[in-house]
Amino acid sequence: MDRNKYWAAKLTGFLMSLVGLVVFAVGVKLAFFFGDKAIHMTTWELSGAGVLSAYVPAGMAVLCAVSGIFLIGAGQLVRATVDTAENTAEILMCIKNRN
């Protein structure tokens, strides 16, 4: 059984998870940065467009972190699919050799 048959899919899954981890880390860091900035704004700064300039970037950073989590999950899903394909081929080979 050639275990390197799906090397491109394995690499794709790994890179998806790696990019997802980076996106998650950046999103969390930005969420803390913008959230802290929004918390420490004065009442005068929060009037009018100040609310948008304070809370919208923090919300977008949280969405970025959530996107990173989904990207990590997608990469792991690719890896699980490849493992299933490899194990199924190995089981099939054992069944054929037994008969």
C-alpha cells in the first residue's frame, strides 16, 4: 500500500490548518486590541460615529478569529477524509489477500 498516494491532499489539509491557526491568532489579538480601545473611550468619543469606530473593528476581529477556527476544522476534515481513504484501501487489500 502506497501511503504517499494522497500527499497533495495531506499538504492541503495541513496548510489549511496552519493558515487557520494564524488567522485565529491574529483575530484574537486584534479583538483584544480593539476591545480594550473601545472600553477605554470616553462618553464624548462614543457619541455619533465613535461607536462605529470603537465596536465595529472589534466585532470584525472576533469574526476573523471564528473564521480561523472554521478553517482549522476544514483542514482537519481534509486530513480525516484522507486517513479514511488510506485505511479503507488497506482493509480492502487485507480482505483480497485473505481470499
